[in-house]
Amino acid sequence: MPRRPQAVDLPPISGLDRTSGHLGRQLTHALREAIRIGSLKPGDLLPSTRQLAGALDIARGTVMEAYEQLIAEGFFDAQPRAGTRVASALAQSRPVAGGSQKPATHATPTSLPAPAAAFAKVAEQFKPLPPVPFAVSIPTGPAAPDAAWRRLGNRIRARGPGAPSGYDDPQGVKALREAVAEYVRRSRSVQCDAAQVIITTGTQQGLYVACQVLLGATDVAWVEDPAYRGITGILESTGRQDRMVRVPVDDAGIDVDAGVAMAKDARAAFVTPSHQYPLGMPMSMGRRNALLAWARKNGAWIVEDDYDSELRYAGHPFPSLQGLAPDRVVYLGTFSKILFPSLRLGYAIVPEALVPAFCGARVLMDRHTPSADQHVLAAFITEGHLDRHIRRIRGVYADRRSQLVGMLERWIPKDLGWLQPSDQGMHLVLWLSHGIDDVLLASRAVEAGVAVRAVSPMYSEGNGRPGLVLGLGGFSNKQMEAAVRILASIILSMRKTTPHMQTTS
Ligand SMILES: Cc1ncc(COP(=O)(O)O)c(C=O)c1O
């Protein structure tokens, strides 16, 4: 009869507390610890359950329970007639010798791959702003959705289609896709039907999915300069930093000739044609045609980020680019601006051939957007509340905007800060004279209770201009005036500490 191989000496098991019960669990924990600190090593043969029970003076069933648990967790391997061993697979994951210290709870930056630094930078720049002037799209006062939103939410979540259910369609709830398709056809001249609509957790996700689906490993993308950090951050953090071509914008929007000269064969262009972000001008018809002609000729995609075009104060909103070329344009819309950002609902409208790839990419990200809110929003749109809400906030923001322009002109010396002309949207850009550090200014302003974002990080390296994005919201004139005065005093104090400053206006 073959001899049973020699089992290890009994592992050092101390501290079993017979009075507190759960001996099986205590023994399991002690054996796991013995592996962690290296007194039991991968491949070691364990004593039989009878031996260990005898040595510890506990019931054999207790030892069996611990062994079974550790087998289930993958710490032990049991082979018939060969006994139980510490799993050899642990050899690759065991802490280094002498590792009786606690496992590290945070990796050092050098042990992380390059994108981690880009992600960390984005986290810093995207810290949510407090709900004070001039944070964008804060649903307070008259800008908040009215009681209809709450009523629909309560009803639909309790017993309607929004009640708890299994996994839903990753493309989005059909009722919402139909409502969105009808809304964008009517209000944005988008050419689509519900089968082309993919519900997202906001435009940010739409941009991410578009990058995953449209850009191959070596593909180049055009991005406006300046641009929303949400798109440049994605390209920087997914290893595409060197294939992101920053195309300048002028009064007519993205400079297509410059883009062609820089990277004619780019695979995609990310643009904000209705309301350039952050500067605010619409893309001219000539530029729209030039961009589409380039895209058609080169088989490139255009990703249209249409984040707040509903809010044009003089005249009708500009029609979408998608309506001119539905086969070349991926259209991204959001409810963050016209409703509220914490809703996290938006949509991508894509050429039919791209629908499966977009759906698959988002399944791998988060399966789908929570269904209950999709049902509530579908009802909000189809019952006419969204149109009413947009009409109301258009009036509120038009009023706040003109009040704010007056306050800024009154309190901020013209040689230090002046406004970028624009007639739409939910924010204003206040340019600052050269030499004022807008990032520092924004952080001082937040500390003083005024929420603003710096413009210079939205430019490519070396091209930044100092400025601030001031969001409109439902804030009262009194709140806005107080905030403008604080902002003015910070700007003035920064001028004093910046002796060689030139001014530009
Ligand atoms: C230009 C632009 N695109 C996209 C977004 C992201 O919107 P969402 O909240 O839908 O992710 C924003 C948000 O501020 C934005 O300003």
C-alpha cells in the first residue's frame, strides 16, 4: 500500500475562543491567516481532519466544515485518497516572503499604468460644483421640474412599468426611444426612428461608446480646440492622446481646412455645431457643408454633441448636423441641461448599421440605464410636460442671462474680464486678462462660495486662454449679484498679485 505523504506540522492555530461559538468560522479564518503569512504554503499537505480535531480538541465536524469552506473558496484542493493540500494556484498570488504586514491598501502611482494618471486628472477637474451660482443646470427655483415629475415618478415606480424587473433592453426602454425619436425629429430636424435611438446615461457615456466603436487602435480623431474636457479626457485616458488632433475654432466653428491640413485621413470628428463648447458660437452653414463633404469623401464619422441647443433666446434653435447627413453622423443628446444632470439620461442616435455595436459596447459598460427613470421620462415627454418645462426655463434663463450680463459689466473692470458674445445656452464665458491664472481663480471662487470652471484646461497644451465658464440656473438676482461681487473681488486681488499682466479685450 503506498504510504501517505507526510503532512505539514500542525499549522499554528491560536486564539480559538471556545466561548464565543462559531468555532468552524474561527478555524477557517485561522487557516486562511496561516496561508497569508506563509506558515502554510501552496502544495502543503494538511493534517487529516481527525488529526487536527484531536490536536485542537474540537469536534471533527468543525474541522471538516472549515476544510470544505476553504476548498470552496479555492484556498485548499482535495483529491480523493490523496488528502487535502493548500492550492498550488495560490503560488502566483501569495504575498512575498516575510509578508506578515497587512496587505497594501493603495497601490503606489508607479505601479499603475499610464491611463491612471489621466483618470486622476479628470477626477480632479470634474469634481461636482456646489449648488451655488454659477454652477450649470442646477434644478433650483423656477428651473426645477414641476410637480408633474414627482407625481409621475411616484406612480410609475410603485405600480407602473417602472416597478422592479429583470434585465432590460440595453438599447433602452421602447417607450422612451419612441418619445425621444419623435422629440428630436420635431425639435432638432434629426432624421431617425426609434430603432436608431440608444438610451445612454448621458452624453458622457455616448462619447465613450462612440470612441470605443468608431476608433480603431491607430485611428486619428479631430477634436475642437477648445473642447469639452469630457471628450479630450476620454481620448487621453484610452491611449489616444497622440492621435487626437486639436482643430482650432473661429467665429464660424471648427476650421475644416485646418483639420484637413493637419490630418486629412482622420476617422472621426467630435464637434458641438449648435453651440460650440465652451465658446458658444454656432457652426456656419459653409463649415457644416465643408465638414460633411470631408466626412463623405474620407468615410469619416462625425460625432455631434448637441448638449443644450434647445436654449436659443433670439430665434429658433439651429437644426442639427445629423439632419443633413444621417448616414455619417452620430448624434448625442442629453436631458442633463433641459431637465437636470443627476437624472443621468441621454441618447445616441446612430446610423442603423452601428446600432448592434453601440448596444454591445454599452452592455459591457453597464448593461443599461436604470429602467424606472426611463419610464418616468417617457411619460413626462409624451404627456407634454417636457415641452412646457423647456418653454418655462427658456424664459427663466433668458432673464437670468441678461441680468447676469448687466451685473458682470457693472462689477468686473473691462480690462480684467469681458464676455464672449453668444445668444444661447446655459452658460457664459468670461474672458480674463492674460496673466490671471483661471484654474487658481476658480478654486478660490469655489472656496468663497461661487461655482465656476476654468476655461484654459479646455484648450490644447500651450494654447490656453484664461477664462471662466459661468452657468445659468434658477438662482435669484440677489444670489447672482452677491456671487458676482465676490468674483470681482477675487479677480481684483489676483491682479494685484500678478504684476506683469498684459490685458486683451
Ligand atoms: C459640451 C458637453 N458635452 C457633454 C456633456 C455631458 O453631458 P451629460 O451630463 O449628458 O453626460 C456636457 C456637460 O456639461 C457638455 O457641456
